[in-house]
Amino acid sequence: MVGALLITSCGSSDGGAQGDGKTLKLWHYEAPNSAMGVAWDQAIKEFKKTHPGVKVEFEAKGFEQIQKTASMVLNSGNAPDVMEYNKGNATAGLLAKQGLLTDLTPQVTKYGWDKLLSPSVTTTSRYDARGVMGSGNWYGVPNFGEYTMVYYNKDLFAKNGVQVPSTFAEFEQALAAFKAKGITPLANGGAEYPAHQYLYQLALTKADRGWVDAFELYKGKADFRDPAWTYAANTLSDWVKKGYIAKTSSGAKAEDAGVSFISGKSPIFFSGSWWYGRFRDENKFKWGSFLFPGSKMTLGSGGNLWVVPKNAKNKQLAYDFIDITMKKGIQNTLGNNGGVPVAAEPSAITDPSSKELIENFNKVSSQDGLAFYPDWPVPGFYDVLVSATQKLITGSASPEAVLDELQKAYDAGAPTS
């Protein structure tokens, strides 16, 4: 992801050095042609109309650049006034714990942002004194959402006489039908996130909100030998043995998995809404998506957060800009450009595929089905999940050994108080 914004803004009375009222720095790392990039460019134009005389500047930032330097930059006098930042305990939660972010709770109430967001979306906006998401003060505001789904190649389904599944049993029947035709059905990337997202989604078919909260928010004991995790590990291992997932995918990256679907090689890919716009642009076949069958829960959350650094010089205009991105016009633009808005008008979304994308997100969100991501709970858990699921795919470790590896890493990283 590339692209960043710098805007310029008015002074603030709630902390941080006083600005000149003429410049508001805003950073984000979305590509200019992404749904967020397009919508936020429109928001800047709206901002300029409502704030005459305020200078607007642009400065390119990268995702990795912000991730690696955030603590240092935000602790200096060069902090932006508002910026996009990754959500979760190890990112926004860490900055909040370090005292580097402004408590936005008063603004959330003043502007009514909380009224626009469902409970599972707001989880990643609030952090307690430990930097753990889900409770405490508001340190960020998302204006888009994201979630995972099953992408499928309609042409390959039709050509091979495979029915689109509506239950988990039918889903496995579809996998078997493709394999019987000599086609490996599932696109996968074992060297990055796709593989462990399959694992987590399988666990979610046997889970509920209490299970998710215990694992993600430490509201209980996370037991990797419980029925949900055991089922997930055994099923993923079984899918590899049956040829539904290629053993060679253990070394593949997320990009490889996505390209496998785009090229028409793999008929099915389970992944996130972040692929949606690209598939719409690059797929040369009829395709669609559906929620993972047999599960009320799926991976997902509110999108990345707008945060206001503690050292921001012009906070009030930062709040004004955030508010503009929550308005119907900007939300509708997000929705019509392949994004998942949190407060759009359904009637204003005219693109059929975008309607489907948003309706499915609203369905999951309204039933409190956003289950976050498996690598969030503890620092470094992403790398452990990648290594563990690679062993499941290659068969170099048993499901039980893999689950024990996950338990050990999780317990070592979870907060003790």
C-alpha cells in the first residue's frame, strides 16, 4: 500500500503543541485508486470547502514505514495531526498504552461516531490501560470495514457441474467434485496469512463470541486443544491429504494464492475484502462471493483507524476531517469503489457487486460475527501461525503437535494482569 496525506488545520485546546491554525498534517497509506484513497481524496475536497484558508498538502507514506517508525515519530514534534494506523493490541493498543495517542472519547460522543458503528466494529477502537482492545477509552475511529469470504469462479463451477454450496457439507462436496475432475480447488498461501486464516475459519465454525473473546481479549482461557481448534487442525490436515489444498502451497505467498484465483487456475479462494477491488479489475471470468458456509462468524473487523497523536498541533481540524469521512457522501463513495463503508446509504450503492459485498458485511456485523484475526492476540503470533500451518500442510507435524506449539507461543505472549 502506498499513498499518504498531509492536511493542515486549526489549533486545539486539548493538549499537544499549539498549531498555527493553517496546516493539518494527515497521513495515510492507501493507494490513490483504492476505495479508501478515492473516498479520502473526496473528503479532502470537502474539508477544504468547509475550512477556507486552510492549506492542504500531500506526503507519501508506506504501511511498513508507519508501522516501524510510529512510536518514534509520534513521540517527537513532527507528529501528524491525524493518521491512518493499524488496529489491534500490538499496534494501536501499544501506542495507546505508551501514551502517544489522544483519547477520542469526548469527540466520539460529540460527533456521534459511536452511533454509526456496530459493537464488533468498535472493539478495535477502544483500549484499556494494558493496551488490550475491547474496552476503555476510544483511541481510534474506523470509517470502513473488512471481512473474509469465499471467492469463487462461476465459470469453473458451471463448466465442471459443481453446485454453489450453501452449507458446510455442500462446501466439502464441491471441493471433492473439483478434485475428482483433477482440479485442486482451494487457492492457498502457506508462507503468509491465507493458510492460517483457513485454520481459524474452520475453528470459528465450532465457536461463539465467548470463545473469540477468550482468545482475542483474554476474557477466559484460550485452550488450543479444545474442540474448535482440534477440529480445525484435523480438518485442514485432512483437506491436504484429500488434495483440496496443494502440499506445494506451503511455500506460496498471499500474492501467489490471489494470482492463482485471478488466472483461473483455482476455482475457490477464501480471503478478505481487500482483494475485492483487484478481482473486479483483473478477473477475466464471471465470479462471485459468499460467506463461509456453516458459520455465523468469520474473520473481520473495523478497518484501520484514524488516530490523533498526543503531540498533534492542530487537533480540532483532525476531528473535523475524521467527521467528514464518516458522512454519507464519503461513505457512499467508499461503497461504490469496492470498499466496505460503515455508514453508507444502501440505496446509494449502485454497483451490483459492491451491494453484495456490503450486504454480506452488514449481515456478519449485525449478528456480531466479526471474529478479528488469529495473529492479533500476542506479539509475534503471526510468524508462529505461519510456521505451524506450514507443518500441517507438509505433514511434518501432527495436528496435536501444531496446536501445542500455538498454545506455548500464545501463553508466553499473553498479558499476565
